[in-house]
Amino acid sequence: MKKLSAAVLALSVATIGIPVLAHGKTQEATQQDDNKAPLKDIKGTVKSTNDKVTFVADEGGRAWDVVNPETLKDHVGHHVVVNAHVYSDKGQIHIMSVTML
């Protein structure tokens, strides 16, 4: 009985630890990508089409896909300035902060 209890305990600890480790690697990879991408302030308007949030820059009118759209969900239709990591090659931005204009 003790062996069974020990096995169940070991299995439950191992099962819980695996997703935590995988999640940590994902966050670390995102942070490494952010460190490579330049951080810029961009003025523009937050748009939403079919539940997809995009950011349209004032300068040049470029529409950016937002890596973390939850940061802009309360600003749809607003003119804002975002501080974001810019991935020009992917057409994406990762929002760090949002300020209403």
C-alpha cells in the first residue's frame, strides 16, 4: 500500500511539473524575442474586425497584428500611443503599454 501511495504521489508531482516547465520555456522564448525586437512608441488607432484586434499606425497607415491583443481590448476605436516591441518582418507588435491621447 505504501508503494502504491508513493507511486501515485510521484506521478502527480511529475504530471503537475511538466506543464509548468513548458509554460516557462514559452515565456522565456517570448522574452528573448522581445529583447531582439526594437521597443518603439507608435501613435495610432485600435481596430477590431471579426474579433481580431489590429493597430493602425498614424504614420504610413500600416496595420499591425497584435501579439497580445488583450492589452488593447478596452481601447477599440480609440486613438492611442503604444510602447511596443516591433517585429517588422512579421508585421506584428507586442504591446508593453498603452496611453490614451
